[in-house]
Amino acid sequence: MSKIKDVLVLHHSHLDVGYTHAQPILLELQMNYIDQALQLCELTEDWDEENQFRWTCESSYPVLQWLEKANDQQIEKLSRYLQNGQMSISASFMHTTPLVTAEQTARMLQPIKKLRSLFGIEIKTAIHHDVNGQPWPYCQQLIDAGVEFFIMGINIHMGVVPFTRPNAFHWEAPDRRKLLTFNGEHYSLFSQICGVNAKNTAVMAQGIAPYLQKLENNPDYPFDFIYLTATNLPLYDNNPPDQELAALIKQWNGESREQRISFVTPEQLHARVRKHAEQLPTYAGDWTDYWNFGSGSSAKETKLNRRTKQGMKAVELLEAFQGETDNRYPAIKRQAWEQIHLFDEHTWGAFNAIADPDHVNVDIQWAHKAHYAYQGNSLTGYLLGSQLEKLAGNPLQADDPEGVLLVNYSSAPIVHDLRIPSSFRASGRHLRADRMRQVLMNNDRLAAGESYGAIELPPFSWRKIPFDKLQRAEQASNIEAFPGSKEKWNDPFSAMNQGYEIKVLNGRIESPYHRLDFDPVRGRIISLYDKQSDWETLDLSSPWTLFQYVQETVDATIAENSRQTIFSRDVEKGNNSISCWNNDWPAVRRSHSQLAYCSVERGANDATLVLRWDAPGVDNLEQRFTLFNYRPDIEIKVSYLKKDITTPEGTYFAIPLNLGSWRCLYDTAGQLVELDEQQLPGVCRDFLTVDRSVSLFDGDHGITLVCPDAPLVQIGDFNFGREHKQIDRSANPLLLAWPMNNYWETNFRARQPGFNSFTYMLSTYRAFEPSAVTEASTRAASQIYATPIMECMQEEAGQFIHFESEHAYVVDVKPAESSKGIIVRINNVKDGYTEANLSFPGRRIAEAYLSNVLEDPLNLLASQKIDMLHVNLEAKQMIHLLIILAE
């Protein structure tokens, strides 16, 4: 007798926002699929329970779209089948990537509250198919939202599945709470192995027998059932309900076979799995995604969306204290957030994006995908401009501005080199509409205009300064810059140059914090010295130097120059979780061929080394290394014209580090994670997607690279496709910024020609301290927003929030969704207990609650007017506070 008694089949449409159809088409189809599922539920409602049709909406986004257009009768019907268990809605908003921030993970769970209230259902399960992982803090957010069961169905096409699947385990969150998790097979596997399109139960039995036998022979498999999902082949993605599957399953169950087959919802699967909860193992760590290297195929739009999210931080903060600016504001903000989420969704384009990159459907789907980034950015730009104008108190039009408004929206103090563009002070009429053309989060640090010195702004603060109070900054004496030189000198013993030789004097830029030495002839940076900790940062024996350009391609002399050389896909192997990575794929790495230009530019408070290169794969490659006298960061800017290349290619910038026995931490969705030590077994180590920064350090020194524009990095060496189980800890590792690649063989773009620019920030220190690194990376990723003020008679300053804590920081501040309060999210970066004090200068707290991620008040913290709120945070805990300020 078989120990396997039941075959549980979850029927769904895998949601790809793109890929199979143009995005507007598939979203309409997805809504129609709900109507089709309701018809099948009604058709089989009177069948025996084991045969009833069941459908799972694996993402809430199409359901929300459907609700906007559904009539009362349709909504009532959906409610009935949700209540009787034939329909189910997952807590997951859509299948996202590790590009998402902590605020996004919180926002994408908000629909749970609406759906629970509307339908009177619990929604305690979440599903993510296709994608290869989720940020570790997402586990914590799901628990906060009342989710008790999490289902993954990984596609190992250019990915990897952790552990041996199928299995279940307890996923331990950063704060040590646990989420019951099922690591399931690739979605659609039931439809594939059972050959359901043959509509023959004998074919089904023949197909499923080997799978049953595999689990029968697995002593570690604890369940008396198998769980698989069904789609509607040949459409693996965005497929409709199978109109014939219920009748086929009914026929099977009428044939007195040993195993019963029945449709199952996530809730029903949860009930079966939790019976075995006590015997299931626990794993803690980041479920690091294997797929997001594809975001490097659209580096310009990825950068733009990251800048948009920074702008939205300022929008939310200002709205929390100023309110909305007009009656269209709420709808604009909802749409802006939707565009932000849609860009970070895991689908980038058409299934034939690589195979046929010039096909019209490839162009159409990419245009829709890119539009999410551009639309979200522009709408956020409108919201930000409106809020800044309100804070400045500017009229619709006026003559001759009188001052400048500066806003620090971040949780870190920022020292800002104030530069006033000439447009700020131009005489004549100034219009609000004209100022709104400038989308501030798209601007880099203002290089144009006169410098008026370094000004410090506290966290969550603003400052108004009249122009007549500003004085132009003199060139600081505590930063030195020498461009180097080539000199001829007479050597009577030399036959070169008719008795003359060329003597090269190395160039140098020196700030209070660092000394940068370079060869002006070759352009090579020959030293980066940390003066504070007496440390040569670079591995001077490495063939690479600071931020050296690298083009990586397949070595065509050894293997075919194709993506198959890196990953030779085999569907049968994939269905059996057998890797298809060619771990030893032959790579060629080339750097710049010739230095075209080298100079040093001097500002009042900084100095910049400018290098221009001839290099493979790009034109007009320029690198700018800026050292400051008022901050310890080194700003690295790179720009180039990318050539139109469709063969496999990666673009890197190498940093060879002088470190001994080193460790590495990166941040994801607001939480620091240690490489290897805090990752689930078998997840991605080859590359990382950072929220803001990555840090490498040994017992004596450390370095942090902040990546505001391009989130991909590799640690230790060139690792792509190597499928590392852990990263080698040999001394002197390479840290690789990885802004661009086109390695994916489907979905992602084959080419991205044209101009690109990226900013990175590098900082060094003696000892790694999580709170200090968090503050430094927050500061480096944030901007001071500046706009002219029409009426500014005197200097003014204000601070929205005052926050004190040794180890916690404010992640985000926003208006509450359904009350007049303010939501403050606070995260503890320490692996231990910490405390924090929160106040609002000039305002008193009327009420304060500890809430969950859905903003439901949980514990009352203050019910009468107080000046300061004291909160406690457990290890790695993120808390959500609902604050109501006194009028």
C-alpha cells in the first residue's frame, strides 16, 4: 500500500505582467479568468466535494482590478465561492523582485485589509510562483499581516531551488518569529507530468507514477499526499482556467484508483501541512533571489525607479505633516505607487525578447514595461513639486525669488554643499508651473552654480535661507589636488629622446579623510589611503584598480558565444530540480584600451579626478572620483554610451580590496543580512541585489559601497553562473559593481544602447557598526531637495521628527491610510534589544499605538498629550507606530 493517499492540485493562472501578451491585454484577460473560474465553480458546486472545481487567485492585483469593474452580482458570486472554499485569494500582491523596499513590501500587503473586510475571509496564505526568492524581511511582514502559510513554486530556468523539493519548513524571520513555508515544485507540474491535454486517465496514471514513486522512496518526506499545481497548457503563464480539468479529475476519482485527486486551495493545503508542523525543520535567512540579474538589462529604467522611490519618501513625509495639495492628489499618488510596483514586478518583457529582439511584440512589451518607470517617476515628480511649493509657501507666479528652501527627507543628518543654479536667482517672472518642470529626484548633486559652503541639515528637516544671507564659499585649504605631470629631464647616459627621458610625477587628491594617488599617463589609481585608520584600502598587487571598467563576454574561441554556453536549459532536468548551469563557462574579460583624458577639477569644498577612456563595448567612458572636505565619502560617477550589443555581455567596475579574513553584509528591504551566514542554504551567492549598500570588512578595517542607482554587486570574484554554495573567503577580495548585463535568455532585454550614468558612494572605517553603516548608507542614497522661495525675509528652520536611538532608525514616515494619523516604521538593526525615543518638534502626541503592517492599531502606547514617545524593540524587529498629533 502506498503511503501517498491524495494528490492535491492547486489550479491557478501564473501571473506574469507581460511575457505572453502585451501588458494591457493580459490584465484584461486576468480579470476575465476570474469570471471564467466563477462559472466553473457554479457548474460544479453540487458535485461531491472531492471533485468540485477550485481556483486560486495567486496575486491580489488582478482581483483589485476586477473589483473596479465588477457589478454587484459578480461581487456577490465571488463572495459566495470564497466563503464555500471553491475560490481563494492569496495575500501576495504580485510576484516581485528584491528591488522592492521595506515600504513597498508593506504597501503591497495593504489590499489584504480591504479584501478581508469586503468578503469576510481570513487570507492567511501567500503564494509566489516563478521567482527564485523573497527578501528576508518580507517573511516578517507577512507574519505581521496575519499570514500563517507561505507557498513558493520556483522556476529554476537560470535559477536554483534551495534544499530538496518538495518540502516544508519553518522560515525564521529576522526577529525570530516563524512562518510555515512549503517549497513546492515548479508551477504547472501536474498538468505537465499527467499529460492532462490527452484527457485520458490512463495517461495521467502513467505520468504521475514515477513522481509518486520518488516520494514513496524519500524517507524525509513526511506527508501522505503530494501537492502540485495545474495551469492550462500550452499556456504556462497568464493561462485561463482549464474548462475540462474538473471533469477529468471526476472521472479519475470514479475509477477506484489508489490515490484520490482533488482540487485544493492554499487554505486546504495549509490544514494538511500544519498537522506535521512539529516535525518540520527551521531555517533562518534571506531567500536570496537568483533571477534579478535581469534588472541589469534595463539599467537606465532601474535607476530611474530607484530615484522615484527616494522622491516618494519625501512626498510621504511632507504629506504626513502638510496634507494633500489638491483634490486629484490621492488618485495621482495611488497611480504613482502602482507604477513603481509594476516596474519592480518580475516580468520585464516578451518571451522572445532574446530570440527575436527586433520583433514588434518585443518592442511593444518593453515600451509598456519602461512606461511604468517613466510614468511613476513623472507622477511622483508632480507630487514632490506640489509638496515643496506648499512648504515654500510660493504663489502661482511672482517676480525675483528671495531665497532657497532645502529639505532633508531622510533619517540621517546630511551635510550639503549648497550650490545655487543661476535659474534660481534670475530676474523677472517666476512661475510655479515652470519650476515643476524640474523633477528633483532625477538630478544628481548640483555641480552647476556658485558654492555657498557646506550646510548641515538634521534628519527630517527643512531650512529656508534668504539669498542675501548667503556668502560665496572660498576654496577650502583642507583639500589638496595635484594633477600630476610629465617632465623631460636630461640624462646624458640615455639614448632615449636625444638624451632626454620622460619623468612622470603622480597626481594626488587629499582630503581630511583620504588620499588618492594616480598615474596621469596611464590613468591608473595607484593608491587609496584611509587617513583616519592608517590603511591602504586597495590590494595593490591586483591587476585591477579602483573602479576599473571590465567587459565580460563568452570566450568564443572555446565555446559558442551564446547564453546556452552559460545555462543549457533542459525542461526535464528543470522539472526534476537538476541544475542546468554550466559553472565553468569560459569568460573573457577586457578593460579599457587607452586613456583619452586625465584632469583634476577643483571645487570650493571638493576635488575631482576625471578620467576618460577608450573601452570595449562602450563609447565616451568617463569616470569621476570626488573627495570632499566635509564628509568621509568618496563619490564615484561613471557615464558612457553603451554600444548596441545583443550577444552575452556583462559590464563591471572592479574594486580590489586589501582585507584579510573578511565578512560581508548587504541590506535588503531595510534589513542587514550577512553573506552566507544569514542566507538560506542553496540560494543565490553569485550576485546580490542591495537595497542601498554592501559592506566588506575584517577585524581592522572596512569598506561600504552605496549603490543608489544600480543595485547589483558580486562579492569576492567574478561569480556569475558559478552556483556557489558559499563564497570563498580568501584575502584581498574583489568587490564588483555590476550595473549592466544581458545574460538572461528570455524576458529581459537583449540590448540597451545609448547613454547611461551611475553614481556610487564609497566609505571606509576602522570597525563595522550596523547602525553607523545604516546611517551612512541612508545619507549617501538620499538627496537634499532645493527649490527657490519667492518670499523669504528671514532665515527659518524646522524639523518634522526628532528620533533618538543607538541602534534603531526610522525606515519610512507616511500618512495613515484610513485615519488622520501618521505611520512611523522603525527598524532595529541590532541583534539584540534596543530602545528609541520619538518626538515631533513643536507638536504634541495626542495618541500613539503599536500597529501591524496593515496599520491596524494593536497596543495603546499613549492616550493623553505627551511630548515624547518611548518604544522598545527586540532583536532585528521592525515596528509600525500609528501616531495622532494634537491639533
